[in-house]
Amino acid sequence: MAFFDTDIKKLGFGLMRLPRKGDAIDIDQVKEMVDRFLAAGFTYFDTAWAYEGSEDAIRQALVERYPRDSFQLATKNAAWIRCRTREDAIAQFDASLQRTGAGYFDNYLLHNLGENRTHFFDDFDLWDFVKEKKAEGKIRHIGISFHSTPEELEEILKAHPEIEFVQLQINYADWENPAVNSKGVYEMARKYDKPVIVMEPVKGGLLANPPESVREILKSAEPSMSEASWAVRFAASLPGVLVVLSGMSSLTQMEDNLSCMKDFSGLTEDEEETLERARTALAKIPLIPCTTCNYCAKVCPESIGISGTFTAMNVYTLYRSMPSALHQENWLVTGHGKKQAANCIKCGRCEMACPQHIEIRRHLSDAAELFGQKKA
């Protein structure tokens, strides 16, 4: 595991949200960002087969311009996207090699395991495939990215000791959020001694613009430090974290990340106390108290995505970002084959099953109005 023993700097360049010029990725700006990133001593780049245009962009901006041993490149296989056979899934690996021109991948991840997505990797026997590619030298390290519960992560880690690292969504806002449970999945990875790569440390950009009560706490503690930098440094301070990925889409964002991470050695005790106060302030914002136990879903005759709807509502309440709320609703409700809030028939069975005694029907009605939904 030589890569994991190197003294790699902890900031990684996430390539999912690259700058654009019109509809196309702005390659010239990406080149400038790559140059600045490497010049500051950072070397880890993270793309994926599913990130449209990203693998081609990093070939042009990085692979064709720098020696292959001067950086680490990771990409991912999303076997649950339009794959009907093992050959379809394997074709993603071949496409990634061709698009990036990298010759090999330092880290190759099975992408977004959890819930109804994990079985595709089992069905297509991709575990043996990635081990074969590692033996051939086309993959240096095998990992997974994961979005689900600590219990499901444990099942996967027990079944697949070949997993060398885990990529997890970790940020201070989601640390104890029952819908994400960053702390729980992080602790499970630590239990199995798996190094962690962090994704979404700024929660898709939301923590760069947190609620006013949180912003006031962070700014009073350190006026010159950006809100986003607090989020990145929180994740980087956790033991066992190899790299914190930041999906940078401008030179301004990159310079901010570089400035806070170039000589970073961990949060001070005062900084940890500041973030604890920030989490406390977030907890005081009135939200729908859903714990995602999904007892309601088990009795709903219309298969409404109740907990997913409430997560989306809470995102809007916290950050006042309708695009982010709609993204959550699309992913957690329709993306999981559930019906939207507008389809509620107000039978009340959900409320009888809810251990939190939530007025589910009222909140679903509010959600349907907020998101402009009509009954299917």
C-alpha cells in the first residue's frame, strides 16, 4: 500500500464541478487551475466515468502536460448506470482509460455503493474484475464510494477485504444528521481500519454560504477565513483521512482552498470549539424532526418518498437554496422510485406509525406547494 504511506497533502481536486464556458468545460481555465494546484504541492485528482466531460478534460489539462508519476488520478465505475451485462460495466473501465489517457489509475473506485445500487457490482462480479486489473498494474488501489448506513457499509467491508479505502460524504453539518450519518459511516470505516477519502466536505457548496447564525459564529472567530475553509479543515482534521476532495469550479475557490490547506496541520482546540458552536447553531434551526426510520414508508399505500421529501425540505430551510432542495428531492424520492408529496391521499397511516409524532400530512402538503408539484 505504498501510496497510502506517502506524505501526500490532504487537499484533493474534485473534478465533478469544473468551470464551464457556455455548455462546454472551460479547458483553458482547468489548465490554469491544475497548474496552480500542482505548483502548491498538491497532487490528488478525482474524476469518474459518470462526470460528463471530466475525464476528457483532465487528460487535456493534466495527463498530457505533466509526467505520470507527478500526480495521483482516481476514477470510478458506476455499474448501476445503464449496465445490463458484465461487459457493459467493464466497458466503463476501458472508456475511462481511453478518455484520461492515464495508462493506469492510482485509485479505482466502485462508485456510489449502498441501497439498491450495491447488487450491480455483485451481479457483474466487478470485485474479481478490479482485482484482476490490479494484478495487471492497471489499478494501484481498489476502493469504494458509499452513500448509505453504517450497517450496510459493515456488510460490504466484511464481504470484500480487497477494499483498501472508502470514500465518504463527511462534513460538519452532516456529522450527526440521521439522513446522512457522516459520523457513523466514518467510524465504521475506522473500525475496519480503512483509510478515508472525504467527498462533499462543503456539502455541495452549501457550507460556503451557511445560515446567518452559523456565519456569525465563524466570522467572529476568524474574520479573514472563508466559511468554506472551515468545512474543508474540519474534514481534514479527522484521524485516518487521506484526502479531502473539494469540487472546485473557479480559480477563486481554488486559491481559497490552497490558502487554508497548504500548511494545514489540524484544527486547534479553539477552532474545534468554534465548529461545535456552529453545529449547535444549526441544530437550533427548526426542522422537520425526521430520523429517516422509514416506518411511515412501510405503511404508505401510495409509496410516497416521505423521508426524502423531508430531507429536501430541511435543506431548503437551512440554506434557502431551491436548486439544492430540488436535487435532494429528485435523488431521494423519484430517484428511489418513490412518489412525490403531491400524491399523498391523507389517509393518516404514516402518522400512526411515526415514532416522532410528526404531522406528516401537513408537511407533505407544504412540500408539494414549495416544490410546485402536481398529483401524478
